[in-house]
Amino acid sequence: MLGEPTRDRRAERHERTKAEILDAAWDVARADGLAGLTLRDVARKVGMRPPSVYSYFASKHAIYDAMYAQGCREFLGRVSRLDLTGDALTDLRAGARMFLDFCVEDPARYQLMFQRTIPGFEPSTESYALAVEGLESLRAELVKIGITAPNALDMLTALTTGLADQQISNDPGGDRWLKLLDEAMEMFLAHMNTRTRRKVR
């Protein structure tokens, strides 16, 4: 029994408090907007004084960074659960639907991950690596269904984030732009197939 590692209860408490602060930060961002997030409001939500938050996060941007990383991990989880069929259009629609649902279900998370709404904030190298991993996993899925054009992923993300922007901005809670997704994926696939045929000639 002497060789068994002992639990570091202090470190566990520290991590639990960090997670609580992060949850509170999301609550504030969703209620008041990302730019409206203040350490004072976050601290009040978790029952501590604002200076105490610095024991867990070095700055407000460090909280944003942790939120960004958490959002990226959630997205990677969604990508890993995609159930693809091998049919290009079916799989494109399924992947795009997953992405669009992820975006519109939490506008604060969407703004933090996919827009530059916080002056001066840039994700850390570690957090940004998670975002790159998400993009590369999507690129790999495109390759599996035969879409290999260098700009295919850029075009796909432009289409889907454009729909997300419109939905969040102009019809929150509705489906006006969500309903355009299937047609947008048909157009995207047709365009990519046309490009491929031109190269073959």
C-alpha cells in the first residue's frame, strides 16, 4: 500500500474552482454578452472577491482563453460523433448540420470561437491548436467524400458561418437560414464536382 499515489486534494479543489469560475463566466457572457463579461460579475457569481479570481486565472483574457479551449473541445467531441454514410451529399449535409447547430445553439460561444469580438484577445498557442485540430478533422472528412480542392474547407466554412451569422443576427430561435442548409450543400457539392471535372479534362 505504501507505493500507491495519494490524491492531491488541494489540486483537485483548485481545478473544481477553476471549472466553477469558467461556468460562471459563460453564464455572464450569455446574459450580458462576451464584451460585458467582468471579473467582478464572475467573482460575485461564485461567491468570491474579484482579486481572488486571479489565483485561478491571470487575467480576463486568460478566462476567455479557457472558454475558447473548452468550446474547441466541445466541437471536437461533436466531430468525433459524426455518423457518416459514404454518400457525399448525405455526409456533407450531416457535417454542416452538426456545425450549424453547434454555432446557433450558443451565440456567445460562436462569437468567441468564430468572430473577433473581444478587442486584443487572441487564443493561446495551445488553445488555437485545438481549433486547428477541428479544422483538420473537417478537411479529412471532405477528402473521404472526394472533395480535395485546396480552398474547399474555406468555402465550406464561409457558407456555414454565413448561415450561422444570419440565423443568430436576424432570426434567433427561428430557422429561416437553417432551412437553407441542404440547398447550400447541394450547391457546394455541385460546384466542387464541376471543378474536379474541369481539372480531369
